[in-house]
Amino acid sequence: MLPADDLYARLELPVDASFEAIEIAWRALLKRHHPDIAGPAAVEVAKRINVAHDWLSDPVLRERYDRERHPRRQRAPGRATLDRHAPPAGRGGIRATPDRPRARPRAPLDPAQALAAHLDRVRRLNDDELDRLSLAETAPIAFIASIARFLPADRQDALRAIEAQVQAALPRRARWHAPSRDAAVGFAQEIVLGPFLDEHLSGDFRDRVRERLTRGWQAAVDQPRYGPNTAGVRSALERIAALPVADRARIGGQGAGVPRGQGSDFPWPRGLSPSDDAGLRVSSALAQRDALALLPEPVPALTRRGLARAMHGLVLRHGFRPAELERLAGPWASVVLPQRATAGPQPRRRTD
């Protein structure tokens, strides 16, 4: 039977909490209320905490519980866990202690040194990195908010101070731009919260949190503007800019490119994906943005989509076969793709 009360309230969490937040809440509350620490009177409280964890850490049971108890507050798809991969199911019973998380290797610098180094790097961001940061994936702010109450007081104070420190360090043009600020803040939050997360999350959970907090920053910083094919993208942008304005508006209408309904307009090569290769996703988005800025207004949507698709293919050209790249570039192929090497001299045809 489904528990009658609110299992999220037992763990002091919102209904859309991630699986990682559920693990942290369970471990933190069980430390506080376990009978070995709080005495025999805490037995029932510890059991209730474990039951809530068993229901909410199992994706199937959680879906059933939400459907019955929170029909109007269903989680958005993909919100239950930081990387959309469900964790293994848990099963009940009071435990002596939560399973101890796997030890994680720490960086050579201590957290204070690592944070100082990060703030210094934020101050030294160049224009290309700032442009990439503007397209970075945002850090999971809701996750940080949901676990804040379980942090020690000194970590809560440090967490509150981080955003102001990072915002003051950011160059002026990015200081009030939310994606840029959040990517830089997320990386700093991982540094400050590292020891706490190591203690309260097992290996797979810990890896997901680390990756999601740092993904936006790492996808944007210390990389060429357009990724590994930056030189080719710059050359293509120069050729587009050199076209007469009328040609820029007209060329995209010369062919329909990939018809709608026949695969993605922006496919990824086999072995690459926007979710796993965040840096390449940023490179593609930036190349598209810069190319579209060269088109006059108004330009038909077909023209804009075709050019964006061609730039996407150019950024990922190392993963596409030549024929795939030609097809993806469509009518823009002659402008954005590197010219094929000129063939050598052909044998003279005999006329006798």
C-alpha cells in the first residue's frame, strides 16, 4: 500500500527533487535521526526516513507514488535525475548506517586554493570564451537549493558568498548574463561542496553531480572559439561575408536541403551527441549564431535554417563522411565547405 503521508516532506524535499538530492537528504537525515545517534526514541523516525527513500529512490515506485499522491505535480521529463539516467532501486528496512560512499580522488589544491584559482581564471576570460559561456548549459540550480538545508553552517555561508564573488570577478559584459554567470558559479559550487558531496553520495551519483555542476564551464573555457574545426569555420564566415548582400539572401533558396520529416535537421555523427559532447554543442551553436548574423533581414526561414545546418555540419566535419557533409550543407556547400583539391593533369585523349 502507498504511504498515506507526503514522502517528500519526510525527506524535507520538493516533489521535483533529483535522485541525487534524495540520496543526500536520506544520508543526512539518517545520520541525524538514527537510533545509534539519537537514541531508541528515534527508531520510528529512522524507519520513516528509510521508507521514504525506498519509494522515492526507485524510479518505478516513485512514478507510481507521484501518480497517486501528486497527480497535479508530475515532474517534467528528465528532471528526476541530473543526467536523465535512473539510479538502481532501493529496498526497505532500517539500516545500521547508509552504505558508505566510495572515496573520490581530490584535486591537489585544497578547496580554498582551488576556488581562488577559479576566480582568477574567471577574471581572465577572453572574448571567445565569453561568447561560448553565453551558450553554455546552466548548472542545476534547483539541486543546490534542495540540498542547502543539509549543509553544515560554514558550507551554507560559503555557498551564499560564491555567487557574489563570481559575479564580481566576471568581465562586465557577462556579469548580468545568467547562463555565463551560472556556468562560472556552478564550477565554484562544485569546489566548495566537494567534500560534502564526497561524503553523502556514492560513486555514480557523485560523478553525475560533478559533471553537471562543471559541464557548462568546461564546455566553454580553454577551447578554440568553434572547437577543433575553428580554422575552417572562420574561413567559411569570411567567404559568407564576402558575398554580395543579395547573394547571401538568395543562395539558401536554391535548394530545399533536408526535407522536413526525413531525419533531424541537425544530425550528429555516429559516436557524438549534444548531451555527451557539450563543448561541440557550444561550438555548433556559436558558429550558427555568427553565420546567421551575416544574413540581411528579412531572410526566409528556409534560408536561415539551411545556413545554420551547414555551419553545424562544418563544426562536426571530423565526424561526417564527405557525402554526408555535402548533403547537410545543401545549397550552402559551395560557400562554406573547403574547396576540393584541384585534380592533377589528365592524360590527353588520343585523336588518331
